[in-house]
Amino acid sequence: RKEVEQDPGPFNVPEGATVAFNCTYSNSASQSFFWYRQDCRKEPKLLMSVYSSGNEDGRFTAQLNRASQYISLLIRDSKLSDSATYLCVVNRGYNKLIFGAGTRLAVHP
Amino acid sequence: GAGVSQSPSNKVTEKGKDVELRCDPISGHTALYWYRQSLGQGLEFLIYFQGNSAPDKSGLPSDRFSAERTGGSVSTLTIQRTQQEDSAVYLCASSTRTSGGSSTDTQYFGPGTRLTVL
């Protein structure tokens, strides 16, 4: 079993839709959590950190459930430019990041 | 300012040859990481340098892989006797610091080196 598991998708949604991605992690000692975005043939870039209290950045909302070892990302009012692969990332400690394989999102007109 | 740079951007080599991949981190970043990403896979941690401390090599897949970081800045990842399964994108990242298990600084990634072993 992989340490970080994500549904690979693809999620095909129309512009304006709301879409949610989920992620589970197996190491209960994991310390911090992130969503990264990776465009095709580009490097990953930090989208947002994920906190237990939930956090929001514009159209993006991230949530962490430590008890269930579950992380989510909600994107509201999807834009064409949101099309990318979204990587769930867990910090195991000492900044050693463990990446999920990613969930692909395709937003169409 | 300048981001993380990597060279070459693409490398095609024959099975059995040695290759060297280079990473220039963001100036002032003391932590440097190497990852690789195979087609359709997530990033796989390879090695991590922090300041003058001994590197964390726990992710290196075999003894054919090695890395060094000279002068606390530029890093070179070397793959000896390349195999076809080494084909992947090798990504380097840097961050300002890591001060222990609970500290996390954003890792900034370079554009990667796409390695193809024929």
C-alpha cells in the first residue's frame, strides 16, 4: 500500500463547477500536509498548506482530518486554468515530503 | 529572483553509461532535495542535504546512485551504469532551512532533467 493514496482521475468538469479531491495517508506520525499543483511537463508548485482547522485561499479550501488520516481539496467555480494534476503531499518529518501520484483535473468550456 | 535551475533539461544516454545531473538551488537556501518522477507516478524522494550535516540518502534506489553538494550550494546527482528503469524526470528542490521534525519550509522545485536511457 502506498503511503499517500489519491484517486488518479481524471476529473472532467465544466467551467464553474465545484470539484473535490480526497487523499489518505498511512503514517499517523505525519506532521504537516500540503497540496501541490503540477502542470503538464512542469515542476510541482505549492498550492496551499492544509491545517486541521481547515483553510481557504480564494476558490480553494483544504481540510485535514487527523483521526481519519484524510486530506481534502475543494475547488469552487472551476476555471480552465485550474486544469492540472493536484498532488497530495505529506511531511514525514525533517522536511522529507512524501507525494501522492496525483489527481488529474480537466476543466472544459 | 532566480529560482532553482537544473541542467541539462534533457539527457538521452545509452544503457551502461554514467550520467551527471546538476542542480543550482536558490541562493541562500541551505536545504536541497533530489526526487525522481517516473511516468504517471508521484515524486519519489532520493536524497536530502541540509547545511553541513551528513546527507539523508535513505531514498537512493541502489548504490549506482550518488550525490554530492559542494560548498553548500550546487549539487550533482550521479547515476552509474544507467539502466532503462532509471528513465524518469529528476527534480531538485531547495528550501530555506529545516530545523527539525516539526519545521517545514516551502520547497521550490527546479524544472527537472528528463533522463532517457536507451
